[in-house]
Amino acid sequence: MAAPASPCGSPASDAESPSTGLDSSEPRTNCLDLWKEKNNRLVRQVKVAQGSGPSLRRLRLAQDTVEGFRELLHSLQGLPATVLVLRLELTVICNFLILKVSLAKSFSQDQAQDIQQGLERVLETQEQPGLRLERELLELWYAVLHTSSLVPELLPALHRLLGLQAALWLSTDRLGDLTLLLQTLNGSQDQRNLGTPGLTTGNSLPRSEGPQSGSHEELLLLLKSWTPPVEESNGPLILQDARSLRDAVLTAFAYSQGLQELTSGSLPRALSSLHEAASGLCSRALLVQVYTAVGTCLRKMGHPQSALLYLITALKEGSALGPPLLEASRLYRQLGDTAAELESLELLVEALSVVHTSEALPFLIEAELLLPPPDPASPLYCGTQGQAKHLLASRCLQTGRVDDAAEHYLDLLALLLDGLELRFSPPPCPPGPCVPELFLEAAAALIQAGRAQDALTVCEELLRRTSSLRPKMPRLSENVRKGTKGQPYCPLWVSATYLLEGQAWAKLEASKEAISDFSRCLELLFWAVPEGKGQASSCEQGCMSDVTLQQLRMAALISRGLEWIASGQDAKALQDFLLGVQMCPGHPDASFHLLRTLWRMDRRDEATAFWRQLEAQPELPQEDASQSLPLYLEICLSWIRPPDRKTFLEKFQMSSLESCDL
């Protein structure tokens, strides 16, 4: 197949051109001068596009420049591999890849092939003509870096290409290969400094064992000790030099390593890695994240004031305020400063509601481009505006600011419903409560704030949207009567909706409606939840632990019992309280309501016997159990907690002692 002709009219298969050494052909030299000028013109064109701000014209100009580099590279690769050709060709490869990757904002296999082709061209100056090279990238690098006759003129371009290789392998988590590559580079540099001959291409290369080859500390040291040569002042123009590429890789690796160590709890090592990243080549946006991570690390190490200083610095650095504000709220919560915590969360919601115009990033390989996308499990992940709003609302509810909590929850529901059709057959849910739980928390907050009617509206909206998931009562009752196995499945939060609706009616002193809703809740809980939770979605399973189910049943029984008492039906109340104690043996609130009802019904002997039974039982760790409960259920349980427990128990104990004396 005929090789492509060069723009200067010289065929690429020119037999008179030597395959190695310097080419002194005047026409060829003139062609290289023209191509060098074309490369320089394309580099200037990139810098013009870079300064034009984010726009379609900027993007189109950059894409046209990519094509210009591609065509220029195609022409150069049509020539035999010589030192003069390769000096320009390797520079064009690097410029082409830097622009292409920065536009795509990621590396791909195409870039690896371009690097490989450049290395093979270098080896063509040493190999026999026509020899087909079947080597992997690491083997090619080993051969190139240990070539005994590698001329110094190619070193700056090769170091740039090596910088791109390092960026590619870091972004694809091939840390073992990267470590071996830098070890090979260090070995070849030492040999050249000592004036000893390099290894021949026939030497074998140790195989990489994957990302774990070599320690992360060793890789960091290798990156820091890598010293690229000085660029030629009269060489072809470049988009990015080897030192800048090295710094981007070093910063990205140190930062990602610091985050991993922070997540795993290796705090001193994390702090060291993050300080290394902060001292590297960081954009302002990345510096905000690095300082925030340092603040997180210091907070966990017990240095809150130092952590606060870093967070303040992070807030001053740029417009990406989400991560430092979220971390500030955690810090203030740890310090017990609730007002400052909530203020930070309010600012977080405000920051996430602002739509920032995208900045025109330079057409360079920067550290951010080498980092993986944000992980929701990362301490720096601040989520969406809705998630931040939920965090603010829930913290207001937990800290007793119920009026603020109610308003924040209503804002959150409006945000979720605005233009969105919520689906209540939930897919796998992100960390945090699923959407139905948000409705339940909102209803609980409204009831707590004395807005029972608004809570009923929220519950009715949730029930309307879940109507297709609720089993019909006639069918359910028929199955129960016939003893049919395999009751219809109903999500747990449907039952919880009836519990909250019953509480709202109770606050409105509508006992009949409250009892009806509590009964509906209990029927669904006892008959409609499948054993083993086999039908539950991943979202449902996350909040359907055995403890949650038992506590929800107990809360519904005690709530209905209290309404029976309000209606003067103590016998029915006693039955519900007894079931509640059986559901959660030793639970102090359920036990108290049963004890007081027995005493009020003048069943003193049974009350005394039950009290002695309670005193003989070991105390259960109720506080630990409550920490795993959904927030709406914690609020419901607080409503059945009797405020006069201490007073009644003192009277009961005194009365019991008097009875014993008699």
C-alpha cells in the first residue's frame, strides 16, 4: 500500500532517506521547517481559543485545532523515523493528546495507541527496518528508556510523552505500571548521569502485579524525584511542558491518596498526603477541596480550631462553597454550637441553589482531570440542594426548632414536586432517606409544630401517590379470615403514614378518626409485611430492620391505647398496652402505660406484680436501639413518652410500700 505523501511533495516511502541518524536533505529540512511553523501556528490558535471564554466558538476553534494536529501528525508519520523528524513528531503527538484529552475531559484507549505509536517510532531508529514490534506499553517504555544510543535531543519530548503516560495510568488506576515506569526512568537517568551505557532492548522487564505493585509512598517519592529536562528555547511550541504534567500527576495522586487514607481512618498519613497536594499544582477549585479535606482530617484528630482555620481559608479560595460549608456544619455540631451548625447548613442550601456559570478551563492536563468522579460516600460530597435542605430540616427537627423544621420540610417537598413526577416504586436509593420517608418526616415536623391539619394534607398526598401499592382492605380481611398464606406486600412507610395520620387526628381531638387510622396501620403492619422482606425494594429494606418494625408496631398500639383511654374505654386500652409490652418487652414507655392503666382500673395486685417483674429485668440499651430508627419514628415515640412518669412512679412506690405495711 502506498504511503501518504507529505504536503511538500516528498513521498513518505522515499528510499533515498536513511532510516536512522540526522537527515541533511535540504527539501526534507524545508518540509520540517514548514511543519514546525504549522505546529506553532496551531499552538497559538489554541491559546487564542483559550482566551475567548466559554463559548461555542471557542469549542469549535479547539476542535478544528485538534484536526489540524491530527493531519500534521499523519504527515510526519509518513516519513522515516529520524532524530530531526522525531523531535517534531513527538512534540506534535503531545500537543495533539493534551488538547484532545482536555476537550474530552478524560483519557481513552485511543490515547494509549497514540503513545504506543510514538514509542515504536523512536525504536525504529534502533530496530531493523520492517521489524514488526509486538510489545505492550510498559515494555516499549523500558526499551526506549534503556536505549544506549538515545540522543539528548529527544529527551524533552519523551519526558512530555511520559507525563501523558503517567496521567493516563493514574486516571485508570494502573498504579503498579506507573511505579515500574518511574523506577525504569530513575534507573535510566542514573546511568546517563554516571556516563554508563544503557541496557539493551533485549533485557527483560519485571511484570506489574497491578495497582498494588510498590507502596504508595514509593510512588509519591518517585514522582517527586522525577526531574524533567529543560525545554529547548528554539524548539517547536508546546501546549504543556513535562514539569507541569509531572506536577499535575503528583498533585492528583497525593490528593486521591489523602482522601483514601482519610476514609480508611489513617489520619496522620492522610494529613501528610493532603499537605503534599496543597503544595502542588492546584487550581483554586481543587485547593478548596484539599483545604476542606485537611479540615475534616484535623476535626477527626481532635483539633477543631485548626480545622476551622482551614475551612475559612477554603471558603475564601473560590466559589465552590458546598464542601467547606458542609464540613463546617459537622465541626460546629461536634462542638455543640447548634446555632452555628444550622447557619452553616442554611448557607450550604443557598450555595447549592446558585447556578454557577462554567469557567473556561485551560486546554491543559490538570489534576482535576485525573481524579475520579465524586463518590457519595466521600466526606467531601455535599450532594444536591434537596439533600442539603433535608439535612437542614432534619437537624432543626432533632434540635427542637420545630417551626423552622416544618417550613424547611415544606420547602423541600415543594422542591421535589416542582416539575417532577415522583415514583414510589423506588429504585435503589442513594444514601439517606427515600422520598416517602421525607413525606413522613415532614408530617412529623408539622405535627410537632402544632400544624396537624397541614400534616394530614401531607399524609393524604403520600397515600394518594401510593394507592397502587396498598392492598385493598376487603381482600386483606378475606385473606386473614381464610388463613391464606402469603399476604399481599405493603411497603412499611404506607403503614407509617397511617400512624402519623392517626397522630394528627389525635392532636385535633378526633378520637374516632385517630383510632381508625391506628387500626389500619396495625392491620397492615401485622399482615401485609412479608417475612424475610423478600419483596421489599432496596430503599425499603434500608429502613425495615426488625427493631424498626417492632418499634413501629409498639408505637401504633400505645397510640391507639391512649385514644381508647381518652374515649373512656380502659379495657381496650389495657389490651393494646399489653400487646405493646409483648411486642417490645422491657420498653419503659410501653411498660409504664400498662402499669398506670392497671393501677387506674384498681387492679393493684396485678400492677404490683408487674412492677416487681420489671425491677427484676436487666435494663435494656434503649438509646442504642433508637439511634438506628428512622427520624419520623423517633418523633412518634417521643409522643407516647409520658411526661409525668417520675411523679406517678413515686406515688406508686409509696402506695405499694403502704400496702406492704398493712
